[in-house]
Amino acid sequence: WGLAAGVLVLVGLSVLCAVALASLILGWAKNCGGSGLPECKCYMNGSPALPSFFSIRNLFARIMASILANAAGFPVGREGPTVTIGSNLAYLVTYQLAMPFVSRSIEVKKNVNALIIEEERFSHATRINCAVGGACAMAMLFNTPIGGLLYMFEEISPASWPIELTFRAFVATTVCTLSSYFLLGLVGKGIREFVIFAWLKQTRSWTASEIPIFILLSAFLGMVTSYHTRLMLGVAARRKKWQDKWGWKNLGVATETALFCAFCAIFSGLVSLLADCRDEGFSGLQYVRFNCPVGQYNPVASLLVNTSHTSVKLLFSGENTGELAWVSTSLAFVAYFILNVGLAGLPVPGGAFTATMLLGGLFGRCVGSLLHEFGFNTSVSGVYAVVGASAMLCGFKQMAAAVVLIVVQCINDFDITPVVMLSVTVALAVNRYMNERGHDEEQIERKKLPYLEPEVPESLDNCIAKDLMENLPAEVKLPPHAHVSLVRKAIEVAEQDGRTDFPVLDGNSCVGIVTKHHLEAALKAHEAAMASLFESKQEQIGGSSSRSLLESPFGYASPTFWGRSNSYSNLPATKARRSEAFILRRVDSIGKTPRGDGEDNILPLDSIMDPTPFTIQEDMPAPRFYSLFSQVGETAAIVVNQSGEFQGLISRSGLIVASRELREHAAHS
């Protein structure tokens, strides 16, 4: 049937996978349309997780979507989604195991108890284990336990890395790596089939005279990766504006995804036809014949049609000198660059970790082959591919130590470590001069995700606490003993502006801070008590009592229980520990609940509030209290004047918004 039929089959299979991928994401799990790293990074930074982001539904959807994205031939890697999958799984496991230890029963008032979740402890546990899960994912992908640990350390920044997390991640990545060896052995496979290592005796000699070339190559790729990042972000922004104008948005996005997938297959095939067939060498590496006869291979197809991991393995090899000429690698670099940038903004879950390694390796191999062909160097071209991959990757992720260790382990040669470190140093310096942030951080900024910078932003240098106080509506200022109607109104206002912390005032003094989740738990417990009183009267005339359902990130409703006063303490533990939104009681249909202004409708908030909130003087400079939010992990602090009178409140979310607005104002002024 010939080459045309083969290309047609390739395009058809790719489009079929792309359609299944788009249908899965757009119709079932819209949160899985990217790598998920920006959202993961924000959660581990201390911000609340997006609704249902770590649900079991998203876990399975992301696994299937990642498989389909790579099977369809999109220019992506597995790293980003796999790290998010690891964090998601860790969150679900921690949710089940930690909930019994962070929930406690508090007597809101006589005969009315509410189960309260200690949110700080729960969030601390889940964030630590999400970081451990992400580290295990990277360790499994590259067979590098220490590399996985370092990757997560640089990903979430030292400010968000608790001391105890280092040893836990160390043990977890070790166990994960050994487990992967064991599980692969059960099915007769080996780790060599799934990682980048060539597992051959390599020859990667280099001389001191080539160091200036390495420096120039790294500096140039540091500049290239900065423009590569800008182009990806620009294409994604333009595509979003374009898609927002469509009437049938989901159908249009799915069609565009399928068409781009077909373009990737056709474009890669056409570019591969520009290459000349070459006789198979003696390296034993996996090449692609494509349009070549038996005993020969197509060098461009071997780099574009193969998976990104296999292509990087070919580029890093020190045993295939002359098998990948500079013309072939330059063609592959241009083609893959276009496809990788063009993918931005489509609902394709994929990482750019291996993709940027491949781009840098292609350019580095091209330079090395060109210099070798004209007699300017004696090193094998694989060394230049390693230098190029390191430079491109560190600029895109704006990481240093993790890139060095992962790349060095990928080539299984620690003797080349000084060259890789030099490449990373030069490229990262150039990239940071041109780009303020890496790709993930820039996505966080453009999506307006809640991320607090680990260091004090320059925009806050001249601010004091009084400048950063939130505008508090009167409804959110609650007394120590609040009427139910006041609490309901405060929660309604909070739903509108996303507020999570409420000051509790006694005159002009703030006696504590109560969270929205605790208010909701107390309010629902009160409503349940009132409902049970109403039910007891209705039962006498044939009425029926109301029931409440609990929600969980596992996508099912936990067992129901009767909403009776003081029944919380008698419930089995498993029936009162599942609540994604930390609302332990939700009465779906209460009916006619007794109302009034008596003591029965007063909630003693002093029993559920934090009575010792952090206090900041109104004239305190922002750099002095910034670490309270970025490193200590506080979500809110009260502001007082010299006399100790309450002036306002500073929250973590409000600080993020204020610093972002001040930075944008400074950029436009």
C-alpha cells in the first residue's frame, strides 16, 4: 500500500486518540486540560485547592488523558501530569487516613455539638504528602530518587518546604523506585524500557578548549528558551480569546484539538521526507525506517515520530557519532519547536519537561555535529546535546540543581557534571535577565491563581499594614455570641467575595478569628437541632424527618444519619469524617424551622473561634510581617492601633491580590 497509506493510518489513529482525549476532558474533567502543575504549586504554596481538583474522578481522568495525549502523538511529555497524578493520589490517601486525627467535637451550645475540622493540621498534612507524591512520580519517571526530591524542592520553593518533608520524601522516593522495579519484574519488564538511559558504554570525552563553545551555546539557548516561553504563553492567550468567541465552544475546541493532532502527524511526516535515508550503524539504538528500505533509517523521522523519551536517548548517545547529521537535527528542531508552541492552549494534558529537553538536545546536537564535520572539535555530538538540553530545560523551568542531577542521571555519566552545571548557570542567568518568571509561574500569574511569592515583592517594600487591610463589610464583623441570622448573612457575603476568615469583635477589641468552615459547621449543627425538634412534633402527626448527605472527594455520598441534637458524639467515626468542603452537616430539606430571637437562635462563636490570632500594628512595614504568611503559613492576622483597638484584617488571599495589583500598577505607570 506504500507510504501514503501508512501516513493515512497514522493520522487516523492519532485523530481518534485526540477525539477521545478532547471528549474526556471537555465532557467529564475540565480540570485535566493541562499539566496541573500551576494548580498543584499553588496548593502546596499554602492556598486552598481548586474545587474537585484532587478528586478521584480527576485522578482517573488525568491518567487516561495522559495516555491518550502521548498515544495521539502530541509534542508533550509525561512529567507534568504524572507529578499531578502523584499529588492527587497522595491527597486522597491522606484525606482518608488523616481525617480521624484532625476532627473534634465541640459543644456549640447545650445539647448541640458540631464536628470541627482542624483545618491547619489537615492542610499541613495534605500539602506535605502532595509534595511527597509528586517527588515519587518524578523518581519513577527518571529512575532518580534524589532527582525527584530535588525537583519538588525547587518546584514548591524552600519557603513552603517543611523540615520534616526532606526525610519523608527521601524514604518515599526510595520505596517508590524499588517498588517500580519489583512491579515491572512481575510482568517480565525492566526499568530500562521506560527511562531515558541508553544503558550502553558511552564515550563522552570533552576538552577544556571547548568550554567557550559550551558557554556560547548555553547563553544562546537561554535566550531561545525565554522566547519559547513567551511564544507559548502568547499562543495560549490568543487561542483563549479566539475560543471565547465561539458559540459552541466545547465542539469547537474538540474539533481544533483533532485538527491540530492531524497537523502534527502530517507535518512531521512531510518534514521527515526531506531527510535522506542512512544505513543503520552499530550503536544498536532504535531508529525509524519510515520511507526507507530495510537496513536503512530516516534520521528526522527517528526524532519526530518516536516518543520524546526515545528521541532524547538518541541525541544523548555517545556511540552514534555521524548517525544524526546536523541537517537532520536542525530540521527536527524547527519542526518540533513549531509544533510545541502551537500546542499551547489546547486541552492536552502534557508536560514540557522532556519536550524542552528534546528541543535543547536537538539544537545542541546540531551544533556539535556541525563543528565536528568541519573539524572544530573532537568531542562526540552527544556532549553538545546534553549541554543544550540542560540549558533549554533550566531556562523553561527556572530550576538549577534538579536539572543537573536529572540530566546527569539520564546519561548515566557523572563525569560530565561540571559541564552540565556550567550550562545551567549560564543559561539560567540569561533567562532570568530576560524573563522574570518561569513558564509555570507565568501561568499562575496569568490565570490569577492564588500564589504567594516566597520573598517579599518589591511592590510591597513601601507599604505598611494599614495599606494592606481588607475592606471589611459590616456583615462579616461578628460578636462573640451571634444571632443565627447574622451568621447566615456573613456566610452569604463571604460567598460573594471569597472570604474565609471573620473577625470576632467585643466592642473595639478583636477577641478572635473564626473561619467560614467553622461557621458553616456550627450553623448546620444548629439547624439540625432545630429540625429534629420540628421532626419530633411532625412524627406525632405522621410527618417524616429530614436526612443529610455528606460529600467527599471520592465522588460518592457517605452514609446518612439523623439530624438530631447531640447525636454527633454517638455517630460511628466513619460516618462523620467525609466532607470535601469541611461542612460536617448539611440538611437538604429542613422544612419549617422554628425561628425567633431567643437564646435558642444564638451561636456562641467564642467556642469555635481561634482566640489567639496574630496581631500586627497598623504602622508595621510589610516586609516585617510578610513571612508570617509566606513561611509560617498563617491565613489571616488582625491589625490594631497603638491603643490595641481593632482596625482591620489582613488575609493571605488579600495579600496576594494586593501585591499583584500593586505590581500591575507599577508596570503600567
